[in-house]
Amino acid sequence: MLHDARNRLDLSQNERQILSLVRRRGPLPRAALAQATGLSPQAITNLTRKLIENGFLDSGAVVRGKVGQPSTPLSLAPEGALFLGLKLGRRLVELALVDFVGRIKVHRQELYGHPTPDGVMTFARHGIATILDSLSPSARIAGLGIATPFRLWDWGSEMAGWHDFDLAARLAEGLPFPVFLENDASTACAAELIFGRSVLPRDFVHLYIAHFAGGGVVLDGRLRIGPRRNAGALGSMPIPGGRQLLDVASVSTLEERLGRSLPPDDSGWQGPAEIEAQWIAESADALAFVALSATALLDIPAVVIDGAIPPATRRALADATRTAMARLPAAGIDRPQVTEGSLARSARILGAAALPLAHFFEPGGALA
Amino acid sequence: MLHDARNRLDLSQNERQILSLVRRRGPLPRAALAQATGLSPQAITNLTRKLIENGFLDSGAVVRGKVGQPSTPLSLAPEGALFLGLKLGRRLVELALVDFVGRIKVHRQELYGHPTPDGVMTFARHGIATILDSLSPSARIAGLGIATPFRLWDWGSEMAGWHDFDLAARLAEGLPFPVFLENDASTACAAELIFGRSVLPRDFVHLYIAHFAGGGVVLDGRLRIGPRRNAGALGSMPIPGGRQLLDVASVSTLEERLGRSLPPDDSGWQGPAEIEAQWIAESADALAFVALSATALLDIPAVVIDGAIPPATRRALADATRTAMARLPAAGIDRPQVTEGSLARSARILGAAALPLAHFFEPGGALA
DNA sequence: TTGTCAATAAATCAATCCTGTTGACTAATG
DNA sequence: CATTAGTCAACAGGATTGATTTATTGACAA
């Protein structure tokens, strides 16, 4: 009865399905939604009325020119909900405010030698407070997502402080919305799934080449987390030679060979071309191997390659992976299509923000 | 209103969930079902009344001895529904009638040099007709499932007749129930999931060692088929050395080394022990490799090994796989538990019968 | 060229149905 | 008599159904 209906985030499965369809296919008229969901037109009328009232959908200009009554496409309301994303990296921590259609509205970042719990907490708390202050009271923040590499303490003794530090729980203290945390490579996959600009099948594997190689698995249009929240650990997949994917197809491996560390943006990658070419060739062999493994196991039609790497490198990596895959034996399976991701360096922070989005707005997202 | 309600096979998701719970956990009182499903006791009362009326559940003897009103456990009605399974093999075609609790009620088989479409059709049609004749008119046959290796024509030129032959469609002609067809290794997995006697997690990978090695994937308690119905093609997974799992861990490989073919039962496996030991060692390396790949990809806690092999061989294979897996690098993942399957040679035919069962009685099964 | 009307399609109204919940209640036991 | 299993009756939410309204294009006759 009161106006706090505006804060209702507990959408039904059918409401989620409608929002998800509009997110993926763009503005849709009610009739198309009825057809796509299998619900009756009447149900769509009721559900969309509620979604429009609550500010999640906008009703667009009527489309004329076809036989019959003109249709009114419904699109996502950009301010329908806002999401905070926090990305922890090796050199860089980022915080972003992302709107309902995936646009980054605020972005802050901080460089460091290595991340410390205190430093990250201070950066995040201060940044979040500043962002919250700047928002109108009617803004609806659904939650905070954190993208972080797992097992930070394996990076060296100076990272021991992370061992018993529960970043999500500590940040959740005092915040009026829930906090989610996932592996950074999984969030990159989530970002491609939810905000990605490429057309992707309902099932795909996502390979993300950053300091370490990692990945994500999407089945039936949903990011697979796994019973111990460790699915999509593609970096840990075994490859021939007694190694794992991340031993080969990681930027850290390239850095070792270059003898210097690469900056957290696309500048400064210029170096001996043959070293990079060699790294690409070896990485592609490994990527093709795990891509084919995933296909045999899951009947995946597409593999997406992305990473915190320059577009030209990503392109070369994808091309080389296609070539390498053609050389591998594939009796009994169809080799998957290899495509490039669309988000590059922004994938992980966008994916962090996508965690609360998926929880509240994607079908099957709310498990709590 | 009429009595043909007895033939209603279109159960709701909640009815399916109840049957699935009873199938996996054994007889359960209504209160336990309410607790497990999250439904209200009243809803369970209504749903179970309908399931009992329709002959899917039986109400057992009341259990006394605990505080409070005694409970009446509900169990699966063995005649709740019947299922036909047809298994195509290299030397043997089998047909079985399986009841609601997974008991084989009728079994017929025929040996051949190699399967031909005509021969299989004749065997199946005649066998099915005979079985149908012998049943009381009140029996309810839900469907026929077929377990067959894919790509039969790859076996040699004498198998070319299978190339354009749609066995499922041809058998469906004239049958009053639907026909399902899957890869034989996938059906073995389905059998373990639905009729298996071992306690398994909701997610596991199933490896089935028969003439060729194959497998199945279970996620969230459901057999994964894949968009092109080729998921669980574990035999096609690449392994080190430019080969695929089925090149190594197949009975056909062992037969080549023995220089003779092994019979379609557990007799006659006696041969040079060192040849079998060598085959087991190599196979275990390959099995461990793909098991670890699957775990990295999907966060699988358990791998089941089964096959058309003697129990002792299966045991040795599982043991060797555990040992081999301990040698593989597993940074960032937890090695899965390796367990033995419980169905051995009967897995594929039971799994064939489990296809219509899953379609009509498991949650999320009916997609048609 | 223009007026009229059938066909088509989008969307809604009102009534109803189905499925599940709620709260009060009965039953049987240690 | 506290505890647990189970049911009865009323009700609520979310969907469907079938009739109805609205807005348009396209064909055809004047």
C-alpha cells in the first residue's frame, strides 16, 4: 500500500524472465513477451504493469507500419536498479557504480604494490560512502558484488593477511544491501553473459586471460557456480605436459619471459614480438585443449576468449586457438566456435556488479 | 471424471519432486516430504492423496516408537508405471521391461555378429509385442528408451545401413507410447542416477568403460543432455599424447592387445594378467586426467567409474585412477572422490528404461 | 482519388480455475 | 501433557479463458 513498494526487489520468476528477455533481445512488445515466455497475453499485461509501476521497465513509442494494432515496445529502465562492483587485482583495485543497462556511472580506482585488507577496506568503504552520498534518495541500490582472484595468499608471504580475512562479510557490515563475492574470472564470464554485446548461445565456456588464466561456464543461460563455488576453474584444468592451463596461458607467464611486468592498461605491451608470438602459440594450444575438453563434456557450441589484454592480442589468441583446435583429434564431437569477448578489461568489474543483478533479476538467481 | 485419470502421466513439478525424493531416499512419511520439499503439510497431503489414488505411491505400515503421532511412510508403487528399454550393443541386443522401482521384470536378448537395422527392428517389434500381450490391461507403460552407441557406421562398412536409419522414429510407428533414444554411455549414467544403489551427490561425472569408453554428466541431480544432445561424450575428451580417452580406456583396446574378443559377460576375462594390468594402468591415467578436467570445469565432487567389465577389473580401475589422480597437478581445485558404480553390465539397459521414467517422473524431465 | 470495410494484431476486462498457504483442529504416542 | 503427524475448511496469488476494445493495414468499390 505504501510507496516502499518501490523498494521491492523480490521479483517472481516470471518477472525475472521478462526482464531477462528484454535485457538480451532489446525492447520487446508485450505480444512478443507472451510468445517468448509461453505465458498468456493477460499475464504479460499484469506483470509488465507491475514492472513499469515499480520502475524496472519503460514503455517506448508505439511502432506503426504493420498490420494490426501498433505495438508498444518495453525497454529496461536505466535507473531501474543500480549495482556496485568492486574488483581486486594485483596492482589495482576498482570500484564502479553500474546502472540497470550496464553503463558504468561512477568509476574510481587505486594502484598499489600489492593489495592489503586494510587498504582495500578503506578504499571501498570511502568510495561507497561517497557514491551513496551523491545519489538521489530515490535511487535503488540492489547490492555490491566483489570480483577477486581466489587464494590471494598463494601470491607470496606479503599476502598472508588475506588468509583469514572475509572481505565480503566485513564490507557487508553497515551496508544496507547484500554483498556477493566471486572469482574474478567467473565475474568476467557473468559480465559477458549479462552485459555482453555479442550474441551468444545458451551454453558457452568463457576463458579469461589475465594475470592468471581463468574462466566461467554458462549452462542454460546461467552462470554455473558449482556445489563448492569453484566451477569454471578453467585455469586449473590439466593440459598435456603435466601442467595446468594457468601455467601457460597467463599474462604472468608472458611477463616472466619479457622480464618485466606489464601495466594494468593496454599501453606498454610493445616488446619483442617473437616473445609474444611464442606465448600466444603455446597459450593457444592449451586453450584449444581445454576448449575441446569442455565441449566433449558439455556439448558446448561456443567458446569465448577474452582477457585483460589488448584487442590485437586477443584477436591473435583467438585465431591461434582456432588453428590449434583444428589439429586436435575430435572424433565424436563438433568443435566449438571460438569467438572473442566484448568487454576486455572492463569485464571483471562489470561482472562484479552483475552479481547482485543476477541475484535479484535473473531467473533462478535468488537462492537465499 | 472418468477412470482414465489412471492414465494421466502429466505430473506436476511438485508431484515429480515427491516421487523423486521417495525414489532416492526410500519410503518417507508425509512430514519428511513437507520438510524436504519446502511445501506445506497440507499441500503434501493433497499431492500424495492424488499420487496414491493414481497408483504411483503406496502407503506403508505405520511406524510407532517415537514421540508423537506415528508416521505412515509412503513408498513407490512397484507397478506405478512400467518402462521398456532396448539396448543395442556390438554383439548383443537386449530388451527389458522395468518396473517403477527399477526391477527388470522381463528380459530377452539376441546375439549377432553385428547389428543390422532389420534384425534389430524385428527383434524389438516382436519382443515388444510379446511383452505387451503378456501384460494385464491395467498395466501402464510410460514409454520405450533406446540405448545405443552413436555413429554406428564408423564401425565398418557392414554398418553403412545405419547411416540414415532413424531407429527411434521407426520403432515409434504404431507404438502407443513415446520413444526416447540416447547414447548408451549416457543411459548408463542415467541408470546410476535413477536406479543406482550408491549414495551420490547432486553433481557427478560418470565414466562407463565398455567396448568404447563413454560417459555422462549429472548436474543438479539431472542428466545433462546438451543443446546437440552430445553432452557427456567423455570418450571424446582429449588426453595427453594427441589421443582421446576412448583410444585408451576402451575394452576394444584391451581386446586388441589380448588378440581376441571378450565375451558379453564376465566369463572368459582370464588372460595374461600383465596385459590387463598394463591396460588398467594406462586407462587409469587417462581416466584420472579427464576426471580432473571435469572437476576443474564443473566443481564435481565425485566421479563414478563403471563399465561392462568384471567387478574385480572395475575395482582395480578405480583404485588405479585414484592413484593416478594424486599424481596430477591440482592447484586451485579439490580432487573428486572416485567411486565405483553399482550396476555394471545392466547399467545401459536399465538406463534405457530410465529415459521415459525421467521424462515423465523426474523434476524438469518433460520438455516436450 | 477516396471512402468503406474486412482482416489482423495488440492489448485489456472480467470471470474463473488451479495450486498452494494459513490457521484451527484431530489423532496418537512416550 | 508436550510432541509430532496429519487433515479440514477457508482463503490468496497467479495464472488461464473467452469476450471485448482499440488501432492499424490493405483491398475494393464508388
